[in-house]
Amino acid sequence: MLWIKAFHIIMVVSWFAGLFYLPRLFVNHAMATEPAEIARLKLMEGKLYRFVTPIAWLAIATGFWLWSYGFSGGWLHVKVLLVALLFAYHYYCGVLVKRFAADGNIRSHVFYRWFNEIPVIILTVVVILVTVKPF
């Protein structure tokens, strides 16, 4: 079980790294005006999203694997709900990648600056839940 837990933590950290960086690319893309810069950002966004998506699935799969070992408590149900919200966020990032690729962005860089904070909030709450197990 410790190997699974270690692999789960590695996948979660890697997934969050992608979820922290991708919206930062959106901020830059929303501000970009030069065609070469826009093309480079489109490429980076697409590659990062395609790279981090299997990592997300591995994080979720190893999390369920750990759950099968008998973890329980109200904190775990809240964590699972937050992970579901995080996956929805991840999926919406994919929608945004496609929208940017089609030059269809309708939001300002300020929106993406706030949008970028969502995974930080989720991570903070999940770490507290997993560490403190308040209920």
C-alpha cells in the first residue's frame, strides 16, 4: 500500500503542477497580440493539456485504489467531492484550450487570473482534510 500511496502523491503533485501552469498560459494568451506568441501559446497549451490528462486519470485511479484499502470518514467524502470538482475544472481547461486554439476566447486576462486560483483553494482544503481528518 505504501508504494501505491507514493505513486498517488506523485501523480497528484504532477496533476496540480499542470493545473497551476495551464491557466497561467491562458492569462498570457489572453494578453498576447503577436501572432508568433499566440501560436507558441496555443502549442504549449495543447501539449500541456494532453500531457497532464493521463496523469489526472492515474491520480484518480490510485486514489480509488487506496480507498479500496478501507479509508473512511466524512473527510474522505468531502475530498472525493473536491476531486470531482477538480476534474470538472480540468475538463473545462480542455474546453478553454480548444477555444483558444480556434481563436474563440471571450474572456480577459483578469478572468484567468482568478480562474487560476481555483486549484489552489481545492488543494488547500484537500491537504487539510487528509492531514487533519476533522470529521
